[in-house]
Amino acid sequence: MVTLYDVPADALIEELADRLADRIEEPDWMNFAKTGADKELPPQNDDFWYVRAGSLLRKVSVSGPVGVDRLATQYGGKKRGTNRYRVAKARSETGSKKVIRTILQQLEEEGLVETAQGEGRRVTDDGRSFLDNAADAVMDDLDRPELERYA
């Protein structure tokens, strides 16, 4: 049985984004929203919402139960500050909690994530199965020449 730990994260997130595009819907306001205080513009990728949803599903599965605040910290970045006379030190900023919360709510509606009272969110059995099926599809697509010599 192939799990999400057996495949590269970037390939798994792409596969999850393709599968989630049919199940969740990007809100209209996302065309105008930034993904964090450290960003200047909204995301330029057309499929950003689905890629972030796949990434969130994977993160909740790996480190769940996890809350919105901790996820916002993980999706944050460095904001470079300036003052009148010199460049100020960079400081850490969190990612957009509204984006994370909205995606988690959509994943809950689909039955992939559930709320653990007082602990955050965790992946359901259906969500684990969804992740394992996506990981299995990714494993089939991977080139593994080192395994062919043993066949």
C-alpha cells in the first residue's frame, strides 16, 4: 500500500490539486486577496486555490490535528521593512488565515477533514483514503529505473 510518505510532496500536491478541482470551488474574492501580509500582489497562478488546498490537506494529514494559527505560520514569510533613513530588518509575517480557514471549511464539507474540538483539524478516514489513492497514482507515474533492473 502506497502512502503519502512514499512519494515526493510536490508531485502529490499536483495530483491532489487536479482531483480537488472537481470537488471544491474557488471563491470570487480570491482574485483580489493576497495570501499574506508579506506579499504585494494576489497569486498569479490560475490553479492556486486547488494547489493550496492539496498542500493544506497534506499538511493536516502529516502534522494533524493542527489549527489555523499554526498553518498560517507555516505559510507565512519574511516581510522586508523600510523606514525613512535606512532599510529595517526583515520580520516574520503569517499567511492569510481567511484563505486557510475557507479551504479547510471546504475540505470539511467534502468529508476529507474534521474538527477535533480544542485541538484543530485532522484528516478523516475518507481523507486518508483520498490521499493514499492520489499517492498510488503518483507512484505509478514516477520513473523508477532502479526498480526495473530487479524485475
